[in-house]
Amino acid sequence: MRSADGGLAVWQLGFRPFYLLASVFATTSIALWGAQYAGGLSAPYLAGPIWHAHEMLFGFTLAVITGFLFTAVRNWTQLPTPTGTTLAALVALWLAGRVLVLTPYAVTAAVVTTAFPLAVALSILTPLARSGGGRNLLFVGLLVALAGSEVAIHLAELNVVAFPSQLGVQAALDIVLVVMTVLGGRVIPMFTTNAIPRSGARRSVLVERAVAAGLAAIVVADILQLTGSPLAVLLALCAAVQGARALLWRPWRTLRNPMVWILHVGYLWIPLHLALRALVEAGLVAPPLATHALTVGAIGGLTLGMMTRTARGHTGRPIQAERREVAAFTLVTAAAITRVLVPLAAPAVYREAVIASACMWSAAYAVYALGYWPILTQPRIDGKPG
């Protein structure tokens, strides 16, 4: 549908196509992963767990980050971010990457998938630099770092270097952890206070500094491939600090407001992820449980929460949860609990828990895709641009 200026509404702002594609991809990629796992889908290049990890990070998660940053940077700087033909070209580049990783054209896939985060970084660098940038230039650096982790994965898969692809995957997970921690710290207490003025959500300078120092230490430790007790202690300390930060935001006072509680629930999976990683290093927990606390729990909850909030706010709609939002939030939360906590409590039902979690994850984003298709493809209801 066309907007007031005659262009298609979907190309008016970055969140529109990228949120739509991310939700559709989140729904369908799990089915593709199942087909690969069962041997029903041939993938000459990226296949199996590495394809699943790569696409959830560089396909789904990066699409959501891109849509959010293109929208947020315009608000931060009052300068334009990609729209129209430029935005469509970036979408085409993202789509090409999703297809190429399933083909024999490995080098082309590596070039295209690496080019996308670099193109996004360049797209936000211009308005940020023109406006003075400040602390928001951090996101340019994080996107470049994501491109670097992408390169590492492809070099390993192409046997150009002698280290495992998992190192690149872990680097990307760390970068996404930094993105969520930074953005969560900025918006969750603010949104909580705005929606629930008497919530008492607050920040502590000491805790914020400890969180930042902890993140930096984790990134360095993973780059140095630190393992065992030293890493376990570091992760446990970081989990405690992140947990303290989350509790300062008074999450229990948000239970009557789904648009707020989903952000708190999503964030609480971050300290749980770090605690589980510590237990992994102590030999007490299987690594996939810690990883999926971050991916299914934190990424799932925070992306869905931000996708609903920004989509509603930037299309002129009230930021209120309807039945579809509550259903999607409940499903993604249940998917995380089923994927992480059920196998932790009952290892015998691990396979069944994975399947059930995948179905709920897909259903959560299917609800979003179906419900938000008209919102994301139609003009703002208040007639404003965007």
C-alpha cells in the first residue's frame, strides 16, 4: 500500500521490511533446520548446526537489529537512514545471503553475507557522524565486529584457517549479548517508568560500570579461549551483576503490562545464560542449554518485545498489547522455558523438549508475522511520514 508521498509504505522506514522478514524467517527457518536435521534438505555449503547458528544470528537477529537501528538512528540524529530504493537494495542483499548459504557457491555466500553488516554499519555511520555520533557510534563498531565474526566462520568453513567455526559463532553471540545489554539498559527502565510511573525502576552507576566491565572481560576471555575455573568464576560474577541490574528495574511490578513485562522477562534470560555458562565450565550443564538461554530466551523475548513496541509506536498506534501480542509473548517465553529449563530438570525428555520449543518459537513469530503484516505494509494511521 502506498503512503501519502506515493511510495510504498513498506519502504518508508527500516523497521518495516526487516521486522516483517525477520518474523517470517524466524517461523520458516526452524522448519528448514528440522528438514536439514532429518536429512531432507541438502545444503552443499553451510549445513547442520553451523547453518542453524549462522542463520539465527546473521539472518534473524541481525535483521531485527538492522530494523531497530535504522529507526532509532533517525530519531537520535534527526537525519535520514535508508528508505526507498536504498532500503530495498539492503533487503535484497540480506535475502541473497539467506539463499546463498544453502548453495554450492561458498565464496559468493561469504562475500554477500559479510557485506550486509558492513553495509548496515556504513548506513548508520553517515547520520551518526554528521550529528556528532557520541556513544551511539558504538553500534557501528559492533556491526563491523559482527562482520569480522562472519568472516571467521566462513574462513573456517572454507578450510582457509585451522580454527573451528564455533569460535566465530561464539564471537557473534558475545556481540549480540553486548547489543542487548546496552540497549536493554537504555530502554527497559525508561519504558518501565513511562508505562508504570510508580514502578520504582532505577539505575546504579556502580552496577552499570560493573556490567560494562564484565562484558568486556567476557569478550576478551572468549577471544583468548579461556576455559575452566577462571572463566566459570568470571561468568558467575557477571551473572550476579546482570541479575542485580535487572532487579533494580523492579520487573515484578510490570506483570499487568505485557508490553513491558516481555522486555523484563527477555532480559532476565541474560543473567541466567551467564550462570548456565559458568555451570558449563564447571562440567555441570550441557553447553546447548546455556546457548539457548541467550538465543531462545533473551534474543527471543527482547526482539519480539521491541518489534511490537517500535512497530506500533512508529505507525501511530497506541503501545498497548492486544490478544495477539500476549499470545506471541507467552509462546516465546514458553519456548525458552521448554528449551532450557525442562531439559535441565528432566534430561530424559530432551528431544521432546527441543521439538516442543521449536514449535512454540515458530508459532510466536507466525502470530507476529500474520498480525503485523498489515501494520508494517500500510501507511501510518496518523498520516505522518515513516
